[in-house]
Amino acid sequence: MHRWADVPTKSISAGGVDFAYRELGAHHGGTPVVFLVHLAAVLDNWDPRIMDGIAARHHVVAFDNRGVGASSGSPSDSVEQMASDAIAFIEAMDFAQVDLFGLSMGGMIAQDIVLKAPQLVRKMILAATGPAGGEGISTVARVAHWDLLRGLLTGQDPKQFLFFTRTPGGIEAGQAFLARLKERTENRDKEITIAAYLAQLRAVKAWGRKRPADLSVVKQPVLVVNGDDDRMVPTANSRELARRLPNSTLIIYPDAGHGGLFQFHADFVPKAIEFLGR
């Protein structure tokens, strides 16, 4: 049995792009769970505890966006293009229907997918994300640049500041999370390029300035999750998503930020499995 730390990276062609992906878990029967990654992330940014935990019961699939990590092509600078790419990837994988697990920017992509291709989506988990035009989303770049600088000045990973609170519990959770990301020691993904990161910042900024979509048409069950102190995508956006999605459940973790699901992975994974298995 592979774990997220050692599962091989594969490649599949769709729409002129060779998408790097990894898959794990129960391949036989059931609906695959397709993971949509956060800003600046590659395959190695997924928490092994989340991936292994959900793969214990489900077929888990994660891929790199075009022009990011080991995927070919030019990086996209719109959420809508990333959603179209994700649909192309899902269709190339020959999945009739999927569950979507979108984190941060990935949650924005998931929302666009379900509006574009509702028949493709069975359920969604939207973590640390917000609706189009949501509060504070267009200024994510400012927060990210500031925390990159803080990271440089203190010799720390910026995710310690971006994803976790500055309380003792948050700092400890951040250190544990960053250690888990290093568990894969061989055949690691390529880091995102500066050009791709800047393209994604433009995409998130445009999403934050976009006219709100009518989410009342989304009838699929949705699990919305965040920490109570998200600096990147303010937590009010998660509450707003839960309010506007007619079939939603909301989880807000205390003393937690953008990476609340990583901090509380031991609580979150069973809840996610229960939601997907309902």
C-alpha cells in the first residue's frame, strides 16, 4: 500500500496539457475525490494526514494546475480557466462523476466547476475559501507579500504566518504541519515558479472583484470548513458560502487560521469521511 509520502507521480494529457497527478486509496467503486490545490501549491503541499486519512475510504486524486509543478503549459491567470482545465483533467481520467475537495483558490475553482458542469459533481468540500466578490479576497496578494517578507526576515516558512494563528497552539500546529510536508523525501514535485505564482495572484484578485454568482442553484451537499481567524480569505466568507449554498454544513475551528483543517486534521478527516459517505 502506498502512502501520500511515496505514491508515484503520473501524467495524463488533456486539452494540450500534460497534467502531473497522484492517486491513492480505494480505486474500486465509489466516487473519486478530486483535490483542487491552494494558491502557490504543488502536489507536495497537501497534508499527508488528510490525504492518507481520506484515501483509507476513498479514491483520492490530486493534480498540478497547468504550468505549475510538473504539469506542462503556461500558467493560467483566471479561476475560470483553471476550472475548465480541471474539467478536462476529470474527463481525461474517465471519471463520470466526482467529489471536489477545494482548498482556498481550489475552493474558488470548485465553485466554478459546479456551476459549469453540475452533472460532474456529486459533493463538495470547500475549505478556507470564499464566493466570487467575497470580502477581502481581492487583497490576498497584500497579505501574502507581507507574510513572505515576515518569513524572509525571521527565517521561517511564510505558511507559518499565512496558515496559522500566532498563539502558542497555532505556532505549534504550524510547525507540525510543515514537518509533515517534508515526509516525502524522494521524487518530490517541482516548486511553483514566480511567474505562475503571480498569475495565480491575478486570478484570485479578479475572483475577489467578480460579480457574485447565484449559488442557490447548487443543490449538491457541501461541507464548508475554516478556522475562526483566517487572514488570507477572511472567515466571514466561509459563513457567507454556507448561508448561500442551500445544502451546506459549516465547521469553524477555534484558534485556527487558513490552515484550520491541517491544524485539526484528527477531527476533520473523520468528519470529511462521514460527509462523503452519507
